[in-house]
Amino acid sequence: MKKKADIIVPPEVNSEPNFGSFYNTYYKRFYRYAYYYVNHVETAEDITHDAILYYWENKTKIDPEADVLGYILLTVKNKCLNHLKHLQVELEYNKRYLELYEWEIKARIMTLEDENYADIFMKDIMEIVARSLKKLPVQTREIFVKNRFEYKSRKEIASEMRVSLQKIDYHINKANEHLYKDLRDYLPLLLIFLQKIS
């Protein structure tokens, strides 16, 4: 238990000269406490400075019989706790991100090394393409199918359907945009599938 002589009450430090002396005397004590928990020089310095400043800014609201050392130490403790909890959240996020990134890398490796794995993706893509094409207007779907599945050139389709090349380009682009939306999760393979056919 603290002796009365060990307790510093607000009236003793609430003037600028006294507070400056108090700061110089006790700063290192608060800093060592913060550093023990956060284990980082700059963070400990920021926490210590902010805790002492918080006291100064709120000095008129504090009970005149309060223990200034205990008040500031509690503030340092809470700031350390908040800092460590924030770090914990960041580490958890980074861990999940790294796990997801690792999974993505493995999936890409499997796709490149295993043709059957790529075939499964392509099968999925073709099923989604089929469903997606049904949503398109008839003429857009017809032009797209002739170009991508029947391997006809734009000029051949324009001649066959008696429309301009610009109209063929319009419908192909419209179909591509529609498919990109439905197949955005398969974009790498979709780019291969939708390579421009001259």
C-alpha cells in the first residue's frame, strides 16, 4: 500500500512549472512500463507521451485527491492493451491473408502442372458459359457462338449475316463483357478462352 508521502495529487503538478518537473522526473518510469509490454521504442515513447498529455488535458476534471502517478500509469496500461489488441487483430488478418495467398499459389501450381485439374476448370467454365449465353439477346448469342465455337472470322460472319463488321464487333464485345461478369472468378482461364479470333 502506498504511503501518503508517495502519492502525488493533482494540485501538486497542475501548474506548468510543476508539471514540467513532474514530466522530467517520472517520464522514464512510465516509459519503462510501456516498453516492457510493447517491446518497441517509438511505440513506448508515443504511448508514454500521449498518456501524460492526456492527464494534462484533463487535469481539471480529476479528483484533487487522486493519485496522479496511478492515474497516468493506468492510462499507459490501457494504451498498451489497446495497442497489443490492435496488433493481434492485424496479425490474425495477415495470417488469414497469407493462408489465402498460399492457397491461391498452390491452386495456380496445380493448374499448371496437372492438365486434368485445368480440364475440370474448363468444364466448369463451359457450363457457366452455356448458362450465361442463354441470357443474351438472340443475335448477340448467335454471333458469339459463330465466332468462338464455330471459329468463323468476323468477316465471314458479317458476310453470312449481311451486317457490318462494326455490328459484329459490337455484339462480340457485348457478349464478352457479359461473360466477364459471370466468369470473373475464372478470369485467367477465361482470357485464354476469349482470345480474339481474327
